[in-house]
Amino acid sequence: MDSLTQIALGSAVSVAVMGRRTAVWKAALWGAVAGTLPDLDAFIDHGNAVLNMVRHRAESHSLFFLTLGAPVLAWVVSRLHGETALFRRWWLALWLVLFTHPLLDTMTVYGTQLLQPFTDHPFGVGSIFIIDPLYTVPLIVGVVAALRLQKSARGLPWNLAGLTLSTLYLGWSFGAQQHATQVARASLAVQGIETQGLLVTPAPFNTVLWRLVATTPTQYFEGYYSLLDNGQRITWTAHDRGAALIEQHRHEPSVARMAAFTHGFYSLAETDGRLFVTDLRMGQEPAYTFRFDLGSAPARVSGQHLPVQQSRRPDLGTALPWLWQRMWGNDVALPRL
């Protein structure tokens, strides 16, 4: 999730666990710090753009390593504030903050390597977009209320209510995803499209409109389904995956890494002798967040060209109005991005 959400979640969890044992501002502050720490791996340069992508949310998001780090952070905090008698409580609070950070990230589609160093499998439920106000706002309201009312007992229930609402919303997102998945599978069957994989993720900022990606050995199909649609027929658009290129280059390191990290939801294309790999999970045809220029064949073999990210952002002036209309079940054509 985005940094603001992780800060809000960390503060809310810490305040809930510490209660009135310490000042609310201390619990909120250190919850925010601990909630930010795992994402500092984004500043590590692993050598090229593809590695930077697949190594994000790795060791720093490992439940094992975060569990080892929690008592160290708790010792520092309790010593700093002269609250050594509360060491165990700080330990519990900060462990839960560190633990819930990667668990929340796992609910997005990106991929979180929860079980490092035992496996580098990227877990991703994909039921919530990386930024979703309906999840974040209750957390912020609860924490702010707890801070403003910290001299009375009325603030802590607000914080607990915010945590409860945000957690229920996560549950809702998973249920909505399962429904959209069933509708997508039925639509593919009716239209005679036999697929290898099906990806169902929310469109930006909501859990009402869902983006669907179905893959075959040679193509990928993109469609959209709103929970407010009048009927369950989905319009699928077909696109070439670059099957011949995949067969030819599948063992090259950058391609193999992308194939594993995206669970097969990727495509290859070649332009002017340069190979491009695209993560089909994040974005919207033809604007994708993670598209990489791998260079020409001689440059790749010699190591003279490192992968370069070439993200393409949609025109928000066009994309947002379409998103709003389509979310409410209106049958509007995809914008030209």
C-alpha cells in the first residue's frame, strides 16, 4: 500500500495496543515510524530496473526478519522514553505494526515475499488497489481523534473503530473479488475463451469496478466488470502476448524474473531490434506501470545494456471520468490512453 496508509495503519495498531499505558502521541509516532521502516528498501539500488522491482518487498517485508527486529526496536523505544517497565508491551505493539505492514501489502497485486529467506515467492491477493481512500480514511480519522482526545478516554474507541472499519473493508474487498472472479470465469466459458490464468484486481481507488486479465499461450484478454453492471456480460479485448518471443527469450535472466514475479502475467514485444517486457498486472492497456526496455540481443549478451523502466501513465483527464462512469455500471467505451 502507499506510504500514508502504512503510516496510518502503524499508528492505529500501536495506539490500540499501548492504550493508556503511555502517551498517545508516543504510540502514534513510533507506530508511524515502524510502519514506514519496511518500505525503506525502495531506496536500495540492486543494479538494474528489473531487479529493483522484483527485490522490492523482499527481505524487509519478511515476517521472519521483522519478528527478529521487533524486540530491538522496542528496546530502543522503551529506553529512549524511560519506559523499560513497558518493554514487553512496546515489543508487542511494534511487532504487530511491523507484522501487519507486509500482510496489508499482500492484499495488493504487486507481490510481497513474506517468507524470505525460505522462499522468494511473491504473495499477492490483489483484492485492493495500492491507494484506496475507503481503507485509509477510517484509520486516519481514528488516529487523529485519539490524538485530539488523548487527555480523555474518548479517543481510544475512535481509534479502535477506525481499525475495525478498515479491516471490515479488506474483508469486503476479498468477497467482491471472489464474486467478480466467478463472473469473469462464466463469461470466458460462454465466449469460448480457454485461458491459462485469470487475474482479477480492482480498478484504481475503489472495489466496485474490477479489471480482468485472462491469458492464453499466445494472447491476453482485458475486460472490466462493475458490481453495478446491469447483467454480467463482459467485453473482452484481445492482445498479442509475443508467444514466439517468449519461447525464444524465456531463459534470459530479466525475462525469467518477470515471468516468476508476475506469475505469468507478462508479455514480450520487439521494436527496432529491442526487446520489451511488460507486467500486465498493473496498469491499463496500453499504459502499464512496469514496462522495461531490455535492449538489443548483442547488448543483452555482452551486458552493455541494463534494463530500463519505461512506464506509461494514463491521461488522468481522460481516465478518471471514464473510471467514474464505468464504476457506476455505465456502458462507456475505453478511453484512448
